[in-house]
Amino acid sequence: MEVTQRGTIGRIITDNRIVRSATNDYRGGEDKTVSMEQVGIYKELARSNVGLIITGNFAISEDGAIDSNQNALLTSKQRESARMISDACHEYKKPVVLQLSHAGLKTRIPKYQGSDLYDVNKMTHDEIKKVINMFAICTLEAKMLGFDGVQIHLSHGYLLSDFLNPSVNKRSDEFGLLEDGDWIINPLFSKIRYLVGDGYPILVKITSYIDKLSKEKNDKFLENLSKRVEKAGVSSIELSGLNLPSFGKNDHLYYGDCINVVKKETNIPLILTGGLRNMEDVNKAISLGADFVGFSRPFIRNPLFANDLLAAKESECISCNACYSLKEKGSKRCGFLK
């Protein structure tokens, strides 16, 4: 397989295997609507040779937002503004997947910071079911707005990530991580599938490495999680992690050694994201078993990065991570862009 080959994720057909991984642009309106600046970002991405675009994360609830400007699908105004992203990408015939998340204890909204409202070990069954229902409802909204699929965020220390982290989740009920239990996976995706049907593409982003677990235990857990999400009807898995800012320019394929762990027992497409900067990295990822290759910071540095990649040019991103601190300053997140 080559990166230039067409690909499929469920019923999504891509022109190639290049994925713009979900990237928060921090440009949403104060009312959580999609701004015209954001529409411009997606238009520019769609003009490139990217195969699939995954949006920045949309909050499933007000108290599940990472910050006050995070986009959401909770009001008719928010939903209609989100349709502009779908329309912008489809104008250039590019498939677009909307990412959904609940920040949990990671929220930076002062009203909810420091609260144990979303401590996974203290949440009641009714509170958990409410979160599950909101993920399902927002998935249905995304479908009706014309998005080609959704990606459920199960990584980065957000709420669902905590439910799937054995170092955090110590519950002994059905929402714990008992070997013969359902975990949160079955009730979550059963509810989503109930609302949107079997054919609508549902992707997930998962954590490749769990803190405090040995490599052997981590691999076993990752394999178990991957099997469970495939069985639940998920269309694709994206490998990511909590420690992206810790890597530098000389680090490549941050999670490449997890590919065989996921692919060992699953048959759904795998997206590898993190530490890919050039065609050499891409070819190595594919040789290890990745079906798609994901990029975030290279697209911050250059929205037309996919064109450069296919021309065998290396990304100009130097992994300085300045974009993490520049997210709320000026009009560009990359410190090298004016």
C-alpha cells in the first residue's frame, strides 16, 4: 500500500491516506458557534491534497467544554454554524469527520475547574448515562448536518479517557474495567448506533500509552480496548497520546510500536498520528501496518502541507510546541507565521 492510494473508513472514501488529525484552533465564537475565521481554516485545508479532515473537538455539553470558546452543537445557532464546516469541505469534495469530546476534569472553564463533578469514580449511573446520551445526540446532530462521520475522543485525559484508564478508573461496577465487564464502551456505542444506525462511520481516538503501566500491561490493555471498540461497531482507530508536547524534532513515529498491538486482533483501519514529518516517516508507518497517517502540527505550520508531503517535501514544523502557548494570541498558532 502507498499513501497515494484511495482509502475507505466505513462508507467514507478518501483520495489518499493523509488525515488532518483533529486540531483545536481556539477560534470559536464566545457563544460556541463556528466563526468565519474557522470556516476559512477548513476551506484552506480542503483546498489541499488531504484525504480526510477531522475537525477540532466539539463539546457535547456546556460543562464538558475544554474552554469557553470551544465549538458545540447544543443550540440551533451552533448547529447551523457547524454546517458551514461541512459545506466548506464538501465544496472541495473532501470528506470531513466531526470530533466530539467531554473535557471532564481537564476543563479550563473557571465555573467547573476544581470540581469533582466528573470524577469517574464518583459519578452516579444517572450522570454517566446523561453523558452517554449527549454523545449519542450530538452524533445524530453531526450526521444531520452533513458530516461524513464522527470521531469520539477517548484520549488526552478527557472524561472518556479517564473511564478507560486503569490508573484512574477504580470502579467495581459495569462502568469499571472488569475483565468480563462492558466498560463504558458497550453502553456508549450501543446508544450511538441506536440513534444513527449501523452504516454511519464512527471513529475513535485512543491513548497509546497509559501512565504507570509497564509496557507489557499497557500492550495487553491496548489490545483489549481495541478489540472492544471494534466489536462495538467502531469504524476506525486513531492512535494518539497524552505526552505529545514531550517529543522534539528528532523524535519520529511516537506511537509506531503500538501499531502491531492494535492490528493483532482487529481488522478496522488504523490511523497513526504523532511524529510524522516526511514521506520516509509515512512509508515506515505504512510498513508497520498503519492504514492512514495523521498530522496536526504540520497543518498548523502550513495548511497546504499535504501538497508538500506528496511532493516529497518535509514539513517545516520543527516541533517547538510554541503552538501550545500561542493558541490564544494573534491570528496564527504557529510562531513562524505572520
